[in-house]
Amino acid sequence: MCTDENSGRVEIQSWPFLLPHDLVAAMVKHGQLKYLTQFEKMHHYWENLLRDYPNHPVHGHEATSVPLTLYGDEGQALGGTWMNYHFRPDLSPCISNSACSRFLICTIPSSMYVFDENGVNLTLQSAAGAIRDSFNKLSRDGVPLVDPETGESVSVLKFWVMHYTGDWKFLYQTFNLVRYATFEEICWICLCTKGSTDVLWSFTNLNDDSPWMNTFFTQDPWSVRPALADVDGFTMRMLSIDLLHAFHLGVGRDLCGSAIRIFASQRWGIWSGSNIEARLEFATSRLKAFASRNRLSLTLKKLSQSNLTWETLKYPELKCKGYDTYIVLKWLVEEVTLQDCGNDLLACALWAADSWLRVLSKSGLFLTPNEELHKLQVGNLFLKSYLNLAVGALENRKMLYRLRPKFHLLFHLVNENRPSRLNCTLNSTWMDEDAMKKWMRIARMVHKRTAAENTLRRFILGFHTKLRLANAPQR
């Protein structure tokens, strides 16, 4: 169901899809199974992950079950916004190669969206229904493995979606969420609010007796059941928070922006210069030297008042790419370590954020007990330090340390109590974002009227070559 772009009328249209069950069956048939999973890692994966889902249908069939993740996000192309859905195998040997491990399903222009009286996106629900049915074919019928010599089926592999990830807007639109960042109730996991009616329920209330602390997964976050909720094995716990959007493009940019603004405003602080611009220029030279010394690919050209949103009535935010946030944070930790910045609480928040990320990024798919303890204790140290910084700034009537709803998502990443101790970096969407840029780059090369079909065609045409060049290890 969509809106015709010429007449503006709501109508039923067919739409091009590369459905998962068709692509997976074709890959297996043509000897590309090695790009879908690593059999030697499946036992360890399921042994740990299924602790989170004691009633999942995979139990007892781990050896022939392949885990998948569904991703969605909107990108810009041809003068408009396009929703892209793709899926990835969690155990792909090419997981860090977006061209070989992200498989495009469809791309839909937002100009064709149709909403009902409840705000439900009927267009995306129609698309999600087709995707649901395809995934259920993979989990129910599976894909037969055939002996090449006899032509007989020797086993049947089944594929299961275990994670749904993307930016917050994707989850909101695809799962019909009635609790979202723009509403009073903001979270699909718990019942916290922005505190407009009762401050005790505010997401900034991190006290142990906060009333929303006991509401995790107690109510469905939708009034109209979404199509993907009927994917086999689905539970609400499979909706994943993306670390990239929550921290690197969210709270991390607020933290770095506020810290740089404070340091650049100090005439006799840690950076030399007679005025703010001179101190920012000095800081830029030190940042670039740090990145070069540590062989980090910094794309941020310079620190300036414009990319720090240095305006009177705005909270500071470092406008940069997610990876630049990671680099700037590490650099700021070095700066406050080498010199006394005069603000121990800020230095603590910077160190805690960097330490928390560093341990997660260097850990395996499932955290050890010590890594889990570090994630919990150091993560909460950062959350409470940042919150105290924001409270202090508010008391001094300064617009620093913005507290946005993404801060609450970060709380759940820090405090999620998974028996499996799954590392949240698994569902961080760095490579998914890279794949989406590729889809949008393809879309810009074709005509708008045929973009949805030709983007899929060009993806398929180049897919085999990408796999061949990946040199994945043989089974």
C-alpha cells in the first residue's frame, strides 16, 4: 500500500523485493554457503545466546540453525528519503566487509508512505509483512543441503532472525512504537518519561528506587501489532539499541562538544591562545598530531565554533562522524591526563566513557564475567558523572551536557542484564551504515522512477564478484 507519486492517490502497488529466502536458497545452490555462516562457531554462538531465550524454537537444533540480523534505516538520494532494509548473517566470515555480508531486500521512497489514523505506517507494514513471510519460510522450510555427487538432500539448514537493529526511527516506524523520543513516554523497554507530569518517572532519575526501574518489558510498546512481531521466535528483547547512534552520534558528541567548549573558553586553561578561535586552532593542531601519532583516520578538518554549535541558546555538540567522536574522546582523555583541567568530574566522565568503549571494542562476541563487571561499573560511573555535570550546569544556568533521550538508551546498553553477556557491539551498525551508503550511491546512478528495481538489479549484478574478491575461508 502506497501513495502514487503522480496522482497522490492511495493504492495497492507491486514493489520489487529481493526476498531473503530466495537469495539464501540461490547462494546455497551455487556453493556460497561459506559466506552465510562459520559452522565451527555456531555451537559457541547458540550455547551462549540461547540463555537469553530459553523458549526459542532453535533449542535442540543448534547444529543446523543459522542466525541472522535484520537492519533498516533511511538514506538520502534523488532528492528524497528512502527506507532500506537489508539482512546480515551474524556469523559471516566477511562480517567486517559490508559489500559481502549485507544483503539488500528493498528500498522504498518515503514519498510513498501511507499512514492510518493511529499513525501506523501502512506502507512499511506491507513491506514488513512480505519480509516476515520470507523469514518464516527460512525458519520453517529451511534450505536443503544436497550431496553434489548423488543429488540427494543430506540435511536442511534453517535460518532465524535473532536481532533487529537500525536507528531509533527505524524501530519506531517498523514496530509501530507508541513510546518514542518525541513523545512523553520515550522507551520501548520501560515506562520512563521526560518527566513533564511526574519527575520521578523521568529518564534522568537513575536512583535505584526510580519507579520505572521495575517496568522493563512489562507492556507492549505498540497499540497495533507490527508485522515483524510474527516472525518465528520473535521477542521484544530482540530489538537492539545501536551503540553507534546512542553514543558516537548522540551522547558522545554532546560530551565532547561540552568539554571542548569549556576548555576553549578558559583563558588560562590547558590550551594556549589569546582568544577562543586561537585556542581552538591550537587544540586542532594537537588533535591532528594525536590522530597521526596513533594512526587514527580523522576526517574532522578542524575544531571551530560552527561545528561545535557555539551559539548562545544551543547546547554544544561536536558535529562530526561517529568515528571522529571516538578519536576526539580518546584525545580529550589524553589532554586531561597530561594536564590538570581543573574539573575532576569532567575528567572522570571522559575517562569512564573511553574506558567503557575500549573494553567493549576489544572484547569478544560474548563478554567474560570480568568484562561484564567492567561494563556495568564503569558504564554507570560515566552515566552518573555525566548526569551530575548536567545538573551542575543547570544550577549555574549554563547550556552544557545536553540530556537527550539517547542518554536513556545508553543506560539500557550499560545495564542490560543478559544471561549470555552478549557484547552490544554486535549490533552496532558501523558496517550497516556503510552498506546503506552503497545502496544510496547506486540509487543516485539511476532514474528516480526505476530506482527501487534498478538498485536491486545492480546489487545482484555485482554481488558474485564481491563475494569472489572477499576470499572468505573455505568450510
